[in-house]
Amino acid sequence: MSTPGKVYLVGAGPGDPELLTLKGRRALREADVVIYDRLANPELLAHARPEAERIYAGKETRRHTLPQSQVNALLIQHARAGKTVCRLKGGDPFLLGRGGEEAEALARAGIPFEVVPGVSSAIAVPAYAGIPVTHRGMAASVAIVAGQSDADGGPESSRDWDALARADTLVVLMGVEKLPEIVAALLAGGKSPNTPVAMIRWGTYPVQETLCSTLGEIVAQAQATGFRRPAVIVMGEVVRLREPLAWYERRPLFGRRILVTRAPEQAADLVDHIRDAGGVAVETPLIRFAPVVDANLTCLDEPWDWVVFTSANAVRFLLAALRQTDHDVRALGAARLAAIGPATARALDEAGLRVDFTAPRSQAEGLLDTFPEPVTGRRILIPRARQAREVLVQGWQQQGAVVEVLPVYETLPDEAGAARARAELAAGVDAVVFTSGSTVEQFCRAVRGVDLGSAKIVCLGPVTAAAARERGLPVHAVAETQEVAALIPALIRALAEE
């Protein structure tokens, strides 16, 4: 008989993918099978290994993809096959998430399991709406309750609403559909109709919506606005704190959909900056990078005064080419190293290579204008993409340098990303971000004939902006430096024009 595997009951948090715990991330990375719920952010699945099996077990009111008994059976089945299973559940698995039932089933079957608590929506969603569920002098207690019951389908017969009406703060999960009954039960239990109430839909997501009212008016307002689930309902004096404390929805790009055209391996920093500013980063990579399979490294046998890197990709692909040919950085000899800007310099530094010169402006003209010594008679090697601007080569050759280009990678169109870009533009985006001329070129090829609507065009640096204008795109803002972080104020400026 094979040794059983193990099941991790993991709380995925309320939605913001960065609220997953470190232990939850480790369980995802180790899992052979991931069984995930509707309210577990699908982005979290990126932490799982590519070969891990993914099984959707989402539940909605009166519509369950898999009944609970079948979910329990799946956990046991895969664990008995010796697999590590991550059961990814929205919020916390033991707070109104039926995690206790799954743990009981595993215990009865003799399956080893661990519970990995998660950030509960009952606490985090109000916090993202600027509402602390307890507050000194205002609320010393909080009650958390399910708004609906599997046992009877309604709140009135399964809850002590008279007692709940006396809670300083009451948080109701899964209560939108039963809101009229819940309100009636609380009013009958003595709760004041003037009690402040907030309903927060898709809390901690960039599409978060908050409706504030009073207990006496909330039903009519929710019906008038068409407020729908999933939502967390908060009742109590603490709701009055929302106005000064509503930090999340006041971020400068809150709710804005930003199309990111950069290749995936370069987009992470930009995506993080957009999210930190409250925006939705819609990743539609239009280009991908591939090594030059026939890269001729024999030029490294010659002495060079300088090796000049014009991108972090050039660093990455040159080092990879060296490893594949049983070489290492010693092949660069005594040459000094130059970088086109801070990002390229960081790539060299992370590879353990000391940078002798970094251009203050991240473009070829910056290298030409500020190079630390005359280049007449100097031998300069430039590892780069197969197709690139010839500004450096021509400029230094005119100054009397011996310049050789070593193509180590090439830029190719990403057809899957192009298809998604067309679909996202049709759905509507607020802005499109370009970080290079190649992304502009591929964008224009991919979306030819697609209406950009009111989307703003924002570019990283003047060279990218010039490429966009040459292809007829209206450039609304240009980042003031070549650092991707500078795109955020540029986006804010462009969108403020509305």
C-alpha cells in the first residue's frame, strides 16, 4: 500500500494576491494538485508548478461546480495516490469556508493534513474600505456571521439576531441576497435604523465598490443601485470612519485598466507599480525574446577595451550563451563594462560584474554624449538584439572607434499576446503603455483596424514616443526618465486630462 500524500487547507485571502501568506505560497509551490474555489484569485495559481493539476471547485448560491461531498472525495483520492494537495479557499479556510468539514473528512480517512490560515475577508475587506472593525472608544467587539444558511435557506430561523443586534460591529458574509430579511431581523432585535452600514463588493480588488447608508435605508439603496454579490456587509459606528480612512479607493490609478505590452520577463516591476497605484495591469505581451542560436562568440577571443550593454536582456542572453559554450565571464577579459542605464547596470551587478560606466540617460544618445573617455582607436564590443538602432555603432565609428556588434538575442512577435490585446481593447482600457519601439511596432501590427476608443498612450522615453508618433499614435504622456517607475506619474498625468 502506498504512503498517502498530504493535504494543505490554504486560505487564499480576500482577493488581493499579495495577501497570500508565505506558508500558503509554499504549499502552492509544492503541490501536485491544486483544488481552488471561486473566490480564490486565479492569479495565485501562477505560484503552482506548471505541471501541477488544477481543479476548479467554485461555488455560488444554488450553483456548485462540485458538491462538497465530491470535493472531500477528491482530496482523499489524490492524497491516497501519494500526491501533495493544495486546497485553495477564499479568505480563511476555517471561517465560514467549510474547511472544518474538509478537515473532518481527511481525519476520518487517515489523511495527513495541515491548515494554513488566511487573511479573512471579514477583516481585510472592511480595512480596504477604510473601516476598522474595532476602534478604541467606538467598538470593542465584533461579530461575524453568515447571512445565509445551508440548513434553512434563510437567516431568521438559524441566528440569534437579537444577540447579534447588540454587537458593537457586525460583519455579515454571504448576505446580499438575504439583505431584506437580515435588516428586518436586526431591526426587530432592537438595532437602531440609524446604524451606519457599508456594503463592499469585490473587496481588495481594483474593482472594489462601496455603498454606505444606514440600516433603515440600505435595502432600498442596494436595490436602487443594483448592488450584487460578492460583498461584505459591515454595520456599526466604525463605518463612520470610512470617510477619513478610505485609503484604497483614493489611490491615483484606482480601477483604471492599463494595457501592458511589455514581455513577461520584463513586466513584473511595471505591473507592481501599477497595482501599487491602484490600477489593473492587463498584461498582453506583444513581443518575446529568444536567443540567437547561431551567436558567434569567437569575437570574444579578441581583446576589447569596452563591452557595452544596451539592455538587461543583452546581459542575460550573453551570459546564457557563454554558459552554453562552456565559457564564463572570464571570456570578457580585461575589458571595461558600460551600461546604457540603471536597469542594465543592475543586471550586470546581479551577475557579479562591476560596471565601470553607467549612462545617466537610458538611451544610445546618452552613452554617446557622456562616455567617460575619447573613443578614437578604442575597440568596443556591443552585445545586443539582432535588430536594433544603429546610433551607437555609427556614432562611435564616426569618432574613430573600432565597433563590433554581437547579436545574442532577437525580438519576436507574441501572437497569443496580440490576440489578447485585441480582445482587451474591445472590452475597453484606460491606457496603453509602451516601453520600446518594438512593442509599438508589434502593437500597430496586432491591432490594425481596432478602435482604441479613449485609451491614452503613454511611453517610456522619447525614443519610444517618437516610434509611436511615427506610426500615427497620439502620445498623451512620456515618462520623464527611463525608469519604469516614472511611467506611473506619466499615467496619472495622461488620465487626469479626462
